[in-house]
Amino acid sequence: MMFLADILSTVFERRYRPWGTEKPDDRPMETLVSDLIGATGEVSGVTMARQILSRYEVMVDAEKRDFFRFLATGLAVSASDVRAALELYDKGQSKASYRAFMEAVEPPRQELIRRLNQVPDATRLLVRMREDLLRLSRGDDALQALDLDFRHLFASWFNRGFLVLRPINWESPAQLLEKIIAYEAVHAIDSWDDLRRRLEPKDRRCFAFLHPVMPDEPLIFVEVALTKGIPGSVQHLLAEDRSVIEGEAADTAVFYSISNCQAGLAGISFGNSLIKQVAADLALELPGLKTFVTLSPIPGLTKWLEAEGIGYDPEDDERMRRLAARYLMTAKRKDGLPLDPVARFHLGNGALVHQVHAGADLSAKGQKQSAGVMVNYLYDLKKVTQNHERFASSRDIAASPEIRSLAAAVPEDALAVGA
Amino acid sequence: MMFLADILSTVFERRYRPWGTEKPDDRPMETLVSDLIGATGEVSGVTMARQILSRYEVMVDAEKRDFFRFLATGLAVSASDVRAALELYDKGQSKASYRAFMEAVEPPRQELIRRLNQVPDATRLLVRMREDLLRLSRGDDALQALDLDFRHLFASWFNRGFLVLRPINWESPAQLLEKIIAYEAVHAIDSWDDLRRRLEPKDRRCFAFLHPVMPDEPLIFVEVALTKGIPGSVQHLLAEDRSVIEGEAADTAVFYSISNCQAGLAGISFGNSLIKQVAADLALELPGLKTFVTLSPIPGLTKWLEAEGIGYDPEDDERMRRLAARYLMTAKRKDGLPLDPVARFHLGNGALVHQVHAGADLSAKGQKQSAGVMVNYLYDLKKVTQNHERFASSRDIAASPEIRSLAAAVPEDALAVGA
Amino acid sequence: MMFLADILSTVFERRYRPWGTEKPDDRPMETLVSDLIGATGEVSGVTMARQILSRYEVMVDAEKRDFFRFLATGLAVSASDVRAALELYDKGQSKASYRAFMEAVEPPRQELIRRLNQVPDATRLLVRMREDLLRLSRGDDALQALDLDFRHLFASWFNRGFLVLRPINWESPAQLLEKIIAYEAVHAIDSWDDLRRRLEPKDRRCFAFLHPVMPDEPLIFVEVALTKGIPGSVQHLLAEDRSVIEGEAADTAVFYSISNCQAGLAGISFGNSLIKQVAADLALELPGLKTFVTLSPIPGLTKWLEAEGIGYDPEDDERMRRLAARYLMTAKRKDGLPLDPVARFHLGNGALVHQVHAGADLSAKGQKQSAGVMVNYLYDLKKVTQNHERFASSRDIAASPEIRSLAAAVPEDALAVGA
Amino acid sequence: MMFLADILSTVFERRYRPWGTEKPDDRPMETLVSDLIGATGEVSGVTMARQILSRYEVMVDAEKRDFFRFLATGLAVSASDVRAALELYDKGQSKASYRAFMEAVEPPRQELIRRLNQVPDATRLLVRMREDLLRLSRGDDALQALDLDFRHLFASWFNRGFLVLRPINWESPAQLLEKIIAYEAVHAIDSWDDLRRRLEPKDRRCFAFLHPVMPDEPLIFVEVALTKGIPGSVQHLLAEDRSVIEGEAADTAVFYSISNCQAGLAGISFGNSLIKQVAADLALELPGLKTFVTLSPIPGLTKWLEAEGIGYDPEDDERMRRLAARYLMTAKRKDGLPLDPVARFHLGNGALVHQVHAGADLSAKGQKQSAGVMVNYLYDLKKVTQNHERFASSRDIAASPEIRSLAAAVPEDALAVGA
């Protein structure tokens, strides 16, 4: 099993040799962009694309904002062109009229982005460009509209079918591992030794989705602990002095951390297939695994309790568990989906709310967001599709009997009294 | 330098494990398609996509045509929806109105194709699906319109930036090599021994563009001979008993065969950057290489001579060369581009017409299409951009003085007399 | 993981760059050899080793014989030196006396061979050198003694612990596959299509032992068919129109061809662990496999029958089977081991004689050597060690009851009558 | 190409599946060893080898010493057997008598070590075993004699021709990099960040020799800085805030650290070809490199000054340089070789003493061993063989005129006065 990064990185690294010499092209960015969109072949196209990307690289925010604004306004669809093409198309749907329609409805900036992408390693730069755009577009409706084009193209380019699931372990390149350290968003990794503790032992696994053109950049990764029984606290799970077990001895795979890595790919979803594919692969490798659960934070719990005026005492384990169950089962957004983002993610994936544990995350962050409570979402192989569908169609939250009874066990007045 | 195919094939080969058991879904194809487009998550999406692809795989042509027709008519854009969205967008260009516009103008079949592509290895199947579509859409305007959507997505997916240039040699997997044999379109490879003669000697090279998700499928490949001086005939170049030279001893790289491999990617261009990148790579590896030329067929020559009523004698070398030069320099399509497709390709790339050789291709095919005449197109590193631009803007055909004088040396009446 | 695997690629990359310029050294071979043995460092050593190897490469047989003779006589151990060292050692066994002893008893040609091996890719050349030596040493006792030194070193270099077991399949490099075609010694492979039929179907496997420094040279390989039940004929097994089954559907793995590849490694055994390791790997991959058997030729059968004056009729299946069983169970060499070389190999490995089939190999070779009879040797996982030990210690031949009764069922006079 | 490279991955994949079940064999170690040496095939051999290695793994030092002593005395050569074989051999040199001689002169423990090596991954364990032996054999002549057998076999197994030179960089596996941190013996690497500073910048390189059967274990590695001009201090070279240059801009490659990694391979030399091969590879990659030097410690300087009673003042740069030059040029061992071990190494390689720098290593270690002075040894491509030979034959130390005049510029009485 070869490591993708090494292979492909060489391919894209020093491989591309400019044809002839390239001097910086000093014409205005707008001119370069128009030229690139108008170019009839790749000959000068790739050169111009590289010019534009190089120049973008050294821009300060104000210049970037100008550049984006130019794309947003100067390279938008022309309503009149669309209207004309639509009229023809509506009259007679032919290949020619549909082609003209397609050309009219697509803003030139989409073609620009595709052409920029011809330059080797451009995809990575374009992802960073969108990261800038997302940052600079706050409160700017035109730039947010522009972002829809980036997102549209990225959803196509980062389609699940193009991604590769790879194990990340202590044999992975340092270059990739340092990104795991940097991107871990749930339980921070504070050193290479800490990282090693999550990768090297026989009862630890990590998997990432990678895209072949930027194989040293994880898109999303999940950390897994192989355990006997379902663990009830993350400090126990990550304890330095815990005893390591053989993978074959484990009956449970615990997904205890899932981190998205690329701000520039916000809104492009790959997480929902990650857990299921990892679970399927693990089940195949270790037939002893019977249970696939998460050990998840409940990021919105205390905020909700406070908003609802419900009193709570982090030391009162039993009440904390009831409140957490109640929150997960009943707190909803206006659209009827769970208020808790992590709950939305796993329930949307077809998991069910399985158990809640008080005192399960004693870190400052854990105390603050959920008074230390954590939750296990269970991925039950046989019910995941059915759960997903009921959740998708009628917002039904699947839960274990225990969770149901905990949630029910909070008398309304008890809530009030807590205020 | 690792071979891509081996790495990625494992990834996509047996990696994907279905989550739970999948039974064939017997509902009508239309229902499955609608469900897939409407699916809210990947959970059931991937399953449905796989169902659709599996069912497609076993369809006969009539069923495929029905399926395509459904996509063409049932999943087209709705002119009224576009009109409504356009009106709103025209009134106020906001993120919301633009999003609604984008949704209205894209036919649901594009989303369908993207969702089908979530299944591992689906890209390969979709390329084959388009191959079917191109075959079945002849004379069917609606299906040809549908093809525009496939082509639009494929142009994005097979963007130059996603492709990988790989040397093909005698160490390449047999699985890939048999495709080189199958796809060679210019000078047929008649056996594994013949293939070996084109790959193994030190003065022979072959390069292909591959896409990471179908790494055992070359998209286009070029065969190169390293020579001293510019060769004047293909039989000499491919002679079994020729003497092999060291790559370091060569001063010329001859691109003597370029073959597109995927009928399902027709119209998606990658060829124009292939030669230039290969030339640049070779120049770097072998600094002794000074000249980069093709040894190309002239597929339209005899047909043109006959259409023009110009007599020719394949044995009369000098007159054949003049007629070929005249043809290449003057025979045009209505749009002003050269009549000869190979000339269009290389001139469009920035090459120039360098030399013509009579008796250069004595195969039956060569005799038939060009009375044995072949041509060298020269890729001059310093002039390729300029040539391309003059060709693109004013249809100017770059040519060597020799070719110019040959083309001029055919008196008009001589042409007539020849009739 | 890739890094570890990637390591080898450099070996064959013509990576080694001579330090400074190397001119051919015209001094006599004997001088070069003496210099190399006497060199104090690698600096000039590698250069001289390369000189010697290059010069050897272009020698004709007479020159090679002279070279070998020089090694055999000029670089042998000195009996008087050994005697002196032995005396000292015998007086006082110290580090110093033992070191002097070791130096005295090893002929300088062993150090020569080791030093030649410092040149990258030299191992391959040395294997070929021994191939020459074996050929040229027939009837020459001194050269055969020299061969003992080669063999001694090769046994150490090609130790089982240094070999790698690799699957060979249709994704393997053409360069390796052509060697499989060339080396197949049991059932000839007559074309690339024939090869493909043995590698590509889901119910066919092939494995080879390779050495890391010559990874494109199989040392030994085995071809495996996955079947339902034990096959009784090779023509059936290799039939072009047979129906392919899924690997998971098979209950039996049939080792139907084992070929040694390197004449220069004659006498260095790796075959006995090959089958067992392949069986163990297959058992792990396909738990449905319950039976591991060979389908083997009986190369000495007809020769023995004729030598014994036993008549036989290839059409009389039942008698042929009895004679074959009798031959396998009773025909012995003077040392008590089975007369049949294939039987010696598998019984020595711990297999047992399981079944015999008449009309099982209808090829000319099969008819000639065994009147078409073939045999299955069974590798029974639980008994292989015990079988091996009984065979090794008391020459006991393990066999199935059926074979025993067949062997017993040939009345002595019937044998006589047959004469 | 990939296939060839991929070969190794299996080695470490825990691929080896025991044939049948292995129970611990409780017989005495001596019995197991005798059985292994006497085994007639690999069948039980590998099993016994594994038993012995597993048991060794858990031994304490006293048990290991007993085990070694058994090998040293119980498995030594028999002087009487040798004498008998020698007599026969001396009478008539035949294949048979030579074979008998070879068998008699090789102690059975060599065959034992080779057989232990049949177990996958055993080589690594045997290297560790020798590490133990070296430690436990101090002052024990019999064990030191035993070590000669290990060393003899290891010299053959770790022959230069079997080693692979690999770049080590920030894309290398963490598992390998942590060993670079651990093994760096010259200028300690104190963290992953420090390591990164030595690997990642464009003007830094690192190369290691690896053996294919233990590819995650560097045998020796060298760290290289690419610079403009020859650097005069290591603190400058390793400064965190130095400015990085492009590799193409460098004219000098500085080998500033060379570390042997495997205590168990002591005395097996690979270092002398490492620098030269790395220099040759770099020269090819970066034609701008004209100078190849070391920046080396002078570990014996202050000790020698003190032994000689020569006074020195670390602050007096000029005198320190003279004393260092004098030391390097004149201080000798009894065998006429330089007293300084680093000087012996590089001069033996054909380098020359080029420059000395005071205040060049301000670390505590540098101050202590050489009062901060360092030296550049120059590898001049055209003179390296000649230098080596003159050094090897007549102990001539090659040096630059500057060094010669510095060394000469210390009046004898000045030395005395310094006392």
C-alpha cells in the first residue's frame, strides 16, 4: 500500500517546465484576466494563468478585495444575454440553442477559474483563494455571490468519487503529520509525542480523505480508538498511561475526533461518507469489532441551558446527563433540525444518540461548552440508512431507550426551578 | 518514480465496502434517478448511484437510448423557472437571487451526473456512458444537447491541472501496455514484440496523460524517437533492424505518433499541452536535443487532390512534395483554418510546417491517404507562442522557407494539366 | 509506507555516478584482481571492481575459463598458511589467533567476489558469472571447487530472510512478465495471451520470490489455480474456454507449476518455503480454501517402467494409476530417497501423495515422461511438519489410503507379465 | 518501476504467516540451537529459528552472556577436524576435499546465524544481538572471537552493493525521522523543529544508506548545507535566522555532520563511499556546485595539546588555527596514521585538509574537545583517488598550502613556551 503523497507530489512538484522563458507581464490584472478567458488555446493560456496566480499570491487584502470585486461585477452573467438565449431556447430546443443558452448562463468567471486550474498545483492555490474570499466577503453580498461560483466548481472537483481515503500513521510523511497537528480541531494535539500517542499504538487509527492533486493536504480526518466497551470519557481515552490493547482484542471502534482541514472548502461536504467508509474498512480488517460509536462533544449545551434559563451543576452527574439528553432530543432550530451542530452531522448521517456521560471532558473547552458532558452517537450498520431517511424526511431523532427515558425524566418544572 | 496505476488502482479497486447489504432496487430507473437527485445526503445517495450505474451496465442500446432520452427531456432546464429566476436576479443581484438563478439554469441532469460520480470508479463508467451517448446521439438533436452537459462536466473534471504526465515504458504494467497496443491510431502496433521495439530501446520514449481516478487508462499518448537529424520516413524510423543510439547522442526528438484513447472524452482537449510538456521534459533530461519535430501523416492529401482534380504520381517524388506543400499551405476550410486535421492541430499548437518527404509512409494507409508523403511540423521553443497567436488571430500558417518555395513552385496550369 | 517501498527504485535508476572519469585499465586481469583484493579502501576498489566486471562481460568462453582457472588456482587457500594458523589457534584460542585462522582458511577469491559485489547491480552479474562457471566447469574438478565458494556466498546473500514474496499479475511490469514466459519450465506459456490467461482471471494467481537488488528477476515462481474440488487434468485446468469462478467460491488451491529461474543460483534452495508461504497467505485472504494440492508431473515414470521392464498401456487408465502409485511409493535411489525428483521435492516439504490421474497431461512431454499420468501432492497444514520429519529421518513416504491401496494392488507377477 | 519499488513494502507488512500453530518450545536453548543447525529443511528450521529469536528477545544480560558463551565454545571450529580435512585437501585438491575443508573450517555458529536469518525481520534482531555481544564481550576474549563470525557475515550481508542511498527530507516517514533525531551524533538535534530546519529548507539536504530488509533503520547518514563559499562556523551554518538560498545559487556543498547509526554494525564500513556518492549525485543535480567540503570537529585537539604540554588560549584565534594545523599534520598514532579519528576518516577517503577556523564551534562540546576550532576537509573530485592512494601507501597527508604554512608557522619553542 503506497503512500499517495510521495508519488503524486513529485509529479506535480518540479515536473512542470515552462516552455520558453516567462517574464512578468506588467499589464493590468483585468487585461490578463480578459486575455486568459479569451485565449484560444492552452499555449499562452497556461502562461497567463500562471502570471495571474503569481500576482495574486503577493497581493494584500485590499488588492485581493479589488480583484474579487472585478470578478464579481466584471465577469458576471449578463441578464440580457441570458434573456436572449433563453428566448431562442424556449422557441426551439436544439443542440445549438442549448449550447448558446449554456454559454449565456455561465458567468465568465467560472471559465476563468477553470483556466487558472490548468496550471499545475493551481487547485491548492484556488482553495486558498476561496479561503481569502470567504474571509473578505463577510457582509459583502456581491462577493458572496461570487463565492457561489467557486463553491459550484469545487463541489464538482472535490466530488467524493475523486477523493482517496488513506490511513495516517507513524510511517506517514512528516509533512503530512504536521498538518494533522495543525488541523486537529476537537482535542488539540500539543506535540509530536502527543501525535505519536494517537497514531502509533496498535489500538489507535487515523484516516483522512485526500485529493490526488494536493495529496499532502488532508481534507478531513478522523481519529479512532479501538476499545473494549464504549468509553465514557475522553481523558480516559487519551490518558498517557493507559494500557494498549491488540486491535484484534477490541470490540468497539470509537470515533473521537473529526476535523475539517480546509477553510477554502467550507460547505463542500465529505464528512458523511468518511465515518461510514472507515467503519466498513475496519469491520473488514478486524471482524471482532461489533460497535461503532463516536465520543462527541456537545458544543451547544451550556449556551442553550443559559438561553433557556435552566440551572445546572456540573458536579451533579445525573442531572447533567438528563439535561444533555433533553437538549439533544428537543432543542431545535427553526428549520426543525437539531440545534447542536455535531448532532445534526451524525444524525444526518444515520447515527443514533446512544449514551451521554457526565464528567467526560474535563478540559477547559469541554467544561465551558457542555459542563463536561459528552455523547456517544452509535453507527448501527443495519439501521443507518433507515435512520437517515427518517431524519431527513421527518426530522425524527433516533435514540436509544436510555436516552429517551433520560430526556423524558426531566420534569418541566424542574427545568423552571433550575432557572 | 512510482507508477501511478498500481497505487491508485488498489485504492479504487477493492477498497469500497458497501455499508450494509445492497439488494437490487427494482423500482423504475426514472424513480431511482429522481430519488438520487432529491437525496439529501450521501447515505442513500451512493447506494442509489450504484444501483443506477449497475443497471445501466447491463442495458442494451435501445434501453440506453431511452435512458438518455429521459435525461434529455425529463431532466432539462425549465425555461419558465429560468425566466422567473432571471427576473428576480435582474431586479436585484444578491447572493440569494444569484443562487436561485444558478439553480434554475443548471439542468438537474448535471447534478445527477455529479452524484453518480460519487461512487468509486464511477468516472470510468461515466466516460463509457458518454461514449455510448455519442454513438447513439447521431442525428438526434436532443441527445446531442444532453451531451453538452456531459462535456461541460468532463471538461472540468479532466482539466489539465488534474492530469498526470507519465512515461510509459517496458516496466509499465501489462494492463496499461495492452491499452497502448489497442489505442495506437497512427502506426498500428501488431504485437507485444512490436510494442517492445517502441518502448524499450534507449532512443525510444512514450508518454501519456493519465487521470488519477482511472490511472490504468491512458487519455492520450505520444511516441517519441530520439534521432540524429530529422528522419524522412516512418519505415526507416520503425525498421526492426535499425541501429539504436544512446539518448545522449541524439540531437532531435521526433513525435511520430499521437493517439487519443477515450472516445468518451471526445472534444475534451489535452493534446496541445502534451507535446510541449514532453518536449520541455526531454530538453531538460537530454540537453543535447536541439530540434523537436513531428513526423506526421497528411490524412487529407489525396482526397483533396482528387476533389480538386489535380493529377499526381506517387512515384514522382518531387511533384508529390510540391503538391503536399501546396495542400498544407493553401487548402482551407470555410472558417479559414487548414483543411488537414493534423495540420490544424500542430499549427494551432504553435508549430510550423518544416519539411515534406515523399515515399515516407509506404503502408497501405499511408499510400492511400497521402500517396506516401509525410510532413515534419517543427516545435521551435522560441517561436511557438508567437506562431500560435498569429495562427489563432489571423490564420497565418508558419512555414519554413523551403516549404514556402515548394508550395509556390507549383504553377497553376501544372495543377490543371495534372487533372 | 511508500518511503520504505520506494527505496528500491534507486537501485535500478542508473543512480550510481562514477566519481571522476574512468578510463579502461589495460593492465592484465590478474593484476586488477590482485589490486582489488589488496585495496585498502573503497575509493579505488569500486573502480577496479567495475573494470573487472566490464572486462568479464565481453569475454569469450575460453577467456572466461582462463579467468576462472586463475581464481581456482591463484586465489585458493594456502595449506601451509592454514597449518600455521591452525597451530597457533590450537595452542591458544584467542581473538587474535581466531582472526588469523579465519583469514588463513578463507580463499582470497571469496573476498574478491565480495568486493566485486560492491558495484551497484553487480549481484546480477555475479549470478550470471556463476551460470558461466557451472557450464564451463563440467568435468573440471578445480573449477567445481571454485564453484563451492560462489555457492557459499550466494547461500548467504540469497538467504530466505532477504527474499520477498510478491504476487505476479496482469499489473506487473512487462519486463518482469516476459521473464515468467521465458522461465516457465513445466507447462510452457506460448504467448502473451496465454500468459494473461494464467494471471488475469479471478481464479488464477502467481507468486514469485524476488531479491531486492535484482527485483526484476524472479528467482522462483509458482502458478496457482483456485478451483472447486481437486482437478484431475492439466488440459482441463488450462482450457481456454473454461468458466472462471470467484476466488471466494473456491475450496481448493492447486499449485500446478513451479519453476526455478536462475541457473546461476542452482543449489540455493528457496522452493520449499515458497509453497507453504503462498498457501498460508492464500488461506488468510480466502478463508474458503480448505485444500492445498499440487497438480504435478511424474517426470521419471515411463523411464522407470522401461528400466524395470514393466509393460504399460497409456489407454488403460486404471493400470496406469496403479503403476504410478507403485512408482511413487516404491522406486528409490540408493540413498533411500524417491527416484522421482518432483516427489523428492514435495515429500521433502512435508506433503503427501494424495491422488493420481491418468490422461491428465496429454501434451507430448506429458505423454513421454509419464504416459499422461499426473499426481496431486497434498499440503495438509496440520501434518506438514510431522510428514517432513518422518520423511527426513526415516524416508517414510506419506500417502493417502487410496494411493496405498493402488500401489499395493499391482501383483508382482502382473508387473512381470507386463514386461 | 513502481512494482520494483513496491517490492519492499511486504517485508514489513507482518506478511509472514506461520504455517500451523506455533507453541513455545520449552527445551533448553542448546537443544534448539543444535536442532536448528542439524535441520534438514526449512520446514521446521524457520519455526525453530523463530523460537530461538523470541526466547533471546526476553533474556537478561546474564542469560545472553551464557548464550554467547555457548556459541563461543560449543559451536567453535574443531581443530582436529580442520587438521584432518586439511591433510586430505593438501594431498589432493578436489571438489570433494575442498568441500570437506570448507565444512571443517567454518564454525557451526556461522551456519546458526545464517539459519536464524531465515526468519523475516531477523536481520534487524541479529544486528541488535551483535550490539549486545559487543557490550558484553568487553574483556572477554572468547566472546570477542565469536564477534568475528558475526562481523564476517554482516560484512557480506551489508556489502555496499546491497545498500541503497536515499534522500531524507520532510516528506520522509516520521518513523524514520525520529531515528535521525536519535542518532545524530555530531551536532545534536533537540526537537522536531530543529530537525525540520535541517531538512526542509532548499539549501539543506540529508542522505542515508539503508538496507532493504530494514529500510526504516538508517545505517549512516550525512547532513549537507548548500552555501555560497566555505562556511567558517557551525553556529552560523545552523543559525535559526539565517537566510535560505536556492540550491541553484549555491557553489559549495558542506558535509557538516556524519553519523553512524547501528552499534551492532560497528566495524562494517559504509561511510567512505557515502560522501563521494552524495557529492556525485549533488554535482549532477546542481551543476553550480564546485566545492565539496566538510565542516568537521577536531575531537582530539585539546587532549593532544594537554598531553603535549602545549599552552593555548581559545580567544587567540590565530594561534589556535596554527596549533590545529600542526595537530592535524603532525600528530600521529604508532601506526603512522593521524591521531585524530575524523582526520583519519576523511584523509583515508582521499580528502585533503583545506582550512581551519577558530571560534567555529561554540557549543560546550566544541569548546571542550577543540577549543572551538573546526576544520574543512576538501573533496576534490580530480584528486581524491590520488590522495587516497598516497595516504594509504605512504601516510602522506594532503593539505592546502595555507594549512601547510600554518602548521609550519609554529616555532618549536613557541610550543614549549606555551606549556
